[in-house]
Amino acid sequence: MRGNLFLRTYKKICITIALMMVFFAVLGSLAVFAEPASSKGPEGEITAESVLLIDTKSGIVLFEKNPDKKMFPASTTKIMTSMVVLEAVEKGEVSLEDKFTMTQEIFNTLALDGSSIYLEVGESMTVDNLLKGLLIASGNDAAAVLAVGVAGSTEAFVERMNKKAGELGLSKTHFVNPHGLHDEQHYTTARELAVMAKEAMKNQAFRDIVDIAHIRLDATNMKEERYFINTNNLVSRMRYPHYFYEYATGIKTGSTSEAGSCLVSSAEKDGTSVICVLLKSEDNSTSHNESKAILEHGLEDFAPQKVAKRDDIFGEVTVDQAAGDSDYIILSAEKNLEVLFPKDGNIEEVEQVVEIPDSVRAPIASGQAIGKVSFVYKGQTLGSVNLISTMEVERSFFGPVESFFEWVWSFTVVKVIVWIILAIAGFFVALLAIGFARALKKSKRKQRRSSSYRPPRY
């Protein structure tokens, strides 16, 4: 009996433990399934080596994978090439109607198996059509002809490309050619390529071209009109309709054996616009499918949120040299600030980081920028807005005099001289004090002697 009782008790304990294990396993699985997908992004599905998704308006990072890794950009280089050309157009150096000619010298620099719009030696084409051939058909020959036509030589044009990169603050980017054919010294990162794309999309001419599904280039002095389908299949149904994404608006493909399949893409829906940079994917199919999934993540899992309203108050600052009783100013947001925010995020967790000086000097104009406020969510800055004065403060009558003495005091030599004078003055004050103390002591001794003196009695 006792043995049976022990056996029954043992079985009950085992069953209880098993049930508890099942319970916690189910609970754990529920916790995993309950985790919002948008907080993770499509990372589990992405095989490309380097990826970055940003909000086009603010540049906020929405998803990333190795965004700062040194990568080869292949033909996505042509984003910068077109930026430099369009900048020359804006400066009046060239016009879209100007014609550039393919020379034997330019032709000899090109790889025979590279992408091309099939320009022949002696053939001339307008800058406008060359840009379309560059961005839609990814013509390396168009890139080379544009470079020489705009800057006089490929080397001079590449200098402009690197200068532009420097102006954009791209410290991990270096170009050696205008088309992206492989070179170990021709590199960038997903993050910096996203900056280029964001800047390029500010140009209406660029946006119009990269959104074109297919194009017929005008006849030239040597050939009839040419027909090309955009190499970015996200914007075109012509070649591979299953890659098409109805919200896609650009931008540029790239592919070499060293760089893999690359795609810089953009999409817009209901006022929300995102840019995706995907580098070194396995093949063209993967780069398009993964880019599409990442773009969808940006458009579907994020929504605009207003984190600052114009005239919201964020603090006050003391005003030096103010006239009258107005010795402080109130600071408010300069404008509305709207950012893309995760739909499953808690807007209450956004922190406000206010940067304002301890004091400012009159005069202060109404609307003058005094500081800024940044909005941070889980360590990432969503955006910032200037803080401006809500009032005007005039300078006091004695303000210039105070400023003069402050200016004089700013010189180290003046401070040294003043401290030396003060030290000397202090020394003499100390000597006077010591002399006075001694004289007082001597006077007291005399007084005591005179008070203790008794004249003799006769």
C-alpha cells in the first residue's frame, strides 16, 4: 500500500511539473507572437548585406542593417553623377538642351560588357536625354559623356563628385568614376548613400526622371530613337510585373560581381515618403523583393505624429542689458514638427531635449532663434525645431558702455594687468593695515604708561 501511495504521489508530482512546463512554454510563445512586428522590422527576412530605411522628410532611421559598413555602390553611383550634372544646369554652366558628343577617348575608357545606351563614336545627344539614359537605362556611356561634357574631363568631374560628398558631410564615401564600375577606392555606405538619395530627391527634374517606367530617347545625328525600360522594376511593369510596387517613386539600381545586386528605392503613400538603400543582395530578384518589403514596412508600420506645434512654449531666458522691466524672454517652437513614428510606439515616451543658453544680450527681435528642442525616442533623435523669442526686447541706454568694458575684459592681457594692479593695491593695503595696527599698538602702550604715572609727593 505504501509503495502504491508513493507511486501515485510521484506520478502526481510529475504531471504537475509537466503541466507547469507546458503552461510556461505556451506563455512564452504567446509573448513572442504578441511582440509587434513593426518594432523589429523585416530584419528576419532580409538577406542583403547592408540596408537602411529612412523617412525622406526628416532623415529619421526606420530600419537598419549594417548601415555604416564600407560597400561598393555599383551603378547607384549615378545618383551622385546626376546631382553634379543638375547642379551645373542650375548654375547655368550647361543647359538640358546642350549636346555632348561621344569621343573615341571616352569610348576607350568603358568596359564592353557594362550597361549602355549604345552611343557611337561621333554621336551627339542632349543633356536631358543623357540624364534619362543614365538614370533609366543605367548607361555607363551616358555617365562618361556627361562627365567630360560638364567638367572637361572625367578626373575633373570626379573631383566635383567628391567635393559634393564632402559638402553633404559624407566622410565614408569616395568616388573614382562617374558610373560605378568596380574599383577598390570607389566606395560608400548605406547611410551615406541614403543621404545622397534624400538630397537628390529634392530636385524636381531628378524625381521626374527616376519615376519613369519606360522612355523613348530622341533620334540623334547617327541613330533613330531608342527605347528603354527602367532597370528599377519597382516602378515598371514592362519587364517583371510581379516586382512592381504601386507606391514606388524611384530611384536607381546597381550591379557588379563585387557589389552584388544593389537598389536604392523610394515610395510614397498618403503624404508619407521613405527611402530604402539595399546593398549587396544575392540577385536582382532578391534585391527587388526585399526592397519592396522594406518600403512596405516604412509605409505601413509608421504614421506621421506631430511632436511640436508652432508657438508651444519650451522655456524662458534671462536678457542682459535689457531696457525697462523686460529682463527675460519666453521661447516657443518656430514651426510645427511632424515625424514618422511607429504605429505601435508610445508617443508619451518621446523625450524633449531643450538646448537654450543661460542668458542672452539685448536687443532681441521677436521671432529670433535662441535655441532648439530635440525629440528623442529610445535613444534616436526624431527631429528638432528652433526655439524663437516671443517678444522684442530693446537694449538699455548703458548697454554699449557695459559691452565695451566686457570687450576690454575679454583680453587676457587686460585681466593680467588688472590682477597685478589688484595684487599691488592689496599689498599696499596690507602694509597700511600693518602700519596702522602697529601705530595703534604703540599709542596704546603710551596711553598705559601715561595712565600709570604717579607724580612724586613733596
